[in-house]
Amino acid sequence: MTSTMSEHTRGMWYGVAAYVIWGVSPLFWNLVDGVPAVDLLLFRVGFALPILAIAITARHLWRSTRSDFATASSRWVTAVAAVLLAMNWGLFLWAVTNGHVVEASLGYFINPLVSVALGVIVLHERLRTAQWVAIGIATVGVIAMALRLGAIPWISLTLAFSFGFYGLLKKSGSAARPLPGLFGELVVLAIPAAVVLVAFREPGNASVDLDAAGLAFMVGTGVITVVPLLLFGASAQRIKLATVGILQYIAPTCQLLLGVLVFQEPFTPARRVGFILIWAALALYSLEGYLYRRQNALSVAAS
């Protein structure tokens, strides 16, 4: 029993660490001023690949990694997932380095509910009444924000839907496992990244100084990409998926606080209305899920 509790506690801390790193990552991406989001994306892909290769080697996963891409369907899924991942990462990097951290955080608050909606529409999953109400409240929140701002919150919605479709794709039977899958996606992205570096970059025209600090920053882009993913994977193996679902709100909460308190972005009444409605939807959805699982557990225990 002690061992089980220890593993569960370890899993909780792994999960908290992963989401905190994701949450405070805007601080890292703004360490060097004036680096274009495209360059940050190139660094992220280029330096995450060798770190992932080391992780796969350490876990003796090369044979199983090759088997994950043995079929044409698995390779197609990986290619499409790579495009969605590049879209999500690229927009996030642009947002957090151009004064839109709050909007980026909203996207990751909306994402869980987008995933639920995609599950209903595409996978024909069924929702209970309270879950439908939560989706409705979140939709009203986005519409209210758009009306009061006079514009659709496209950054938030693009981040939410690109990652929602990415997650949907990862549920496909043809999708590779998480670690090999991410490695395959970065291999796909490495090809256009190499083309950009060779064809569109003038020699010596680097966006980051190639001194010790600059090189440390570039290597850090790979570290900050891979480490939280490995922590997340270790956490998901040890704790319930429902607990993971609650922990995921740590990241956008940290991003929102950074946007308002550190980067001094405006938190206007229009944004507050939208956030309050979306928070209410998330709270309702999480509480309903907890009560439903508890009732089922009690019913099983009674029987």
C-alpha cells in the first residue's frame, strides 16, 4: 500500500512539474529579445530531436519506434500531426513573444472543452446533461468575448482547435505511442526546417548571438520542449486520467498570471467576462465528472 501511495504521489509531482514548466515557459521564450517566432520554432525542432533520440536510446525503444511507423497510415497520421503541432507551437511562440500571453492562456483553457466537443462530433461519444451545459457556457463565453472585443479571439481559438485536433489524431489506432510519435513528428518538421535554414538564411545572420549564452538558450529550447513531455508521460502512467485532467489547468493559469502581472497585458472587462464563463464551464465539467465517478465507485462497492 505504501509503495502504491508513493508511486501516486510521485506521479502527482511529475504532473505538477510538467504543467508548471509549460505555464512559466513564456518567461523562457522572452529571455532573448527580438527573436522571430519562426526562429524559435526552428530551434525547438532542431534541439528537441537529439534530446528525444537520447531518451529513446536510454529506454532501448529504437526497435519498437521503427515498428510504430511500419504502415502507411501511421506515417500519414504522423505527418498530419506534425503540421498541427507546428501550427500550435508556432502560434504560441508568436503570441507569447508579441504581447498576447493572456490570449494564449485562454486557448489552453478552452482546449479541454474543444476536445470534448470533437469527441462527440467525430468519435460519437455521448455526454451527460451537465456536460452539455458546460460546453454551452463555454461557447457563450467565447461569443461574449468576441462581441465585447469586437473581434473573434482567433489566437485562443486557433490554439485550442489545433491542439484539439492534434489530440484527436493521437487517439487514432494508427497513431504511434507518445515518445516515438513526437520523435516522428519532429523528424517530419526537421525537413522543412532544414530547407528554411539553408535556403532563406544568410550565413552569419543569426537571430541569437552564437556566444555561450546564446548557445545555452538554443539548447534550452529543446530541453524545455522535451522535459515536460517526459514528466507528463511519467505522471500519466502513475495517476488517474481524471487527475491529469484537473492538473492541466495549472499551465494556462500560470500563463494568465504571467500575462497580467509580469508582462502587464490588459485584462479588460470583455476578457474577464469570457474567462469567468469559461472557468465556470470548466468547474461544472470537472465537478460533474468527479461526482459521476464517485457515484459509480459507491455503486460498485455496494454491489
